[in-house]
Amino acid sequence: MTTFETFTPHARPSRGRTIVLIAAQVATALVTRVRIWKNRRSVARLLDWDARMLSDIGLTHGDVYSALSTRADEDASIQLAMRSLERRYATQAQAKDRQVHARELRGSSARYQRKA
């Protein structure tokens, strides 16, 4: 009885390819950590700004402290961007609500004036 064994080069990655893949993953993780560290330092520098300067970009000192209190492996600049967007959208929603309420008040006062 004769047996045949076939091996393909794609069945299992070679050691060299495995080492390259591991090195690439380590390098990516390292670059990500350095980027997060630099962004956290940039966010920490915002604490030197006064409240007026921070409000120009839609932030408060509390936002900066809150972003810096996140885990060390989270990007604080992304947290700040999210807080700024949340505040901007909330302000826009409040403005729309005020406009609707003003229209309702104008409409009810016009009806009241017609009755009198």
C-alpha cells in the first residue's frame, strides 16, 4: 500500500512570515501608544488656557479634566472631541426647542388678541 502526502506552502505560515507579522503588530501597538501619549500631553496643555479660550472651541476645564481621567490607553483628544460635539448638538437642539416654543407663544398670543 502506498500513501501520498501533499504539503502546500499556504497550509502553515513560515517562521519568517510569523516573525514579521508579530513584529508588525508590536510596531503598530508601539506607534499607537506613542500617539496616545502625545495626544494626552496636548490635552493636558489645554489646562493652561483660560475659560474664554476653551469656550471658543466648545470646551470647559471640566471637560479637559474628565478627558484626562480616562484610562491611560484611551485617547483623551477623542474624548474631548466627543464632548465638544455633544455640547454643540445639545446647544443646537435647545435653540430649536426655543424657536418652536416662541412660535407657539406667538401663535397663542395672536389668537388671544383676536378674541379680545
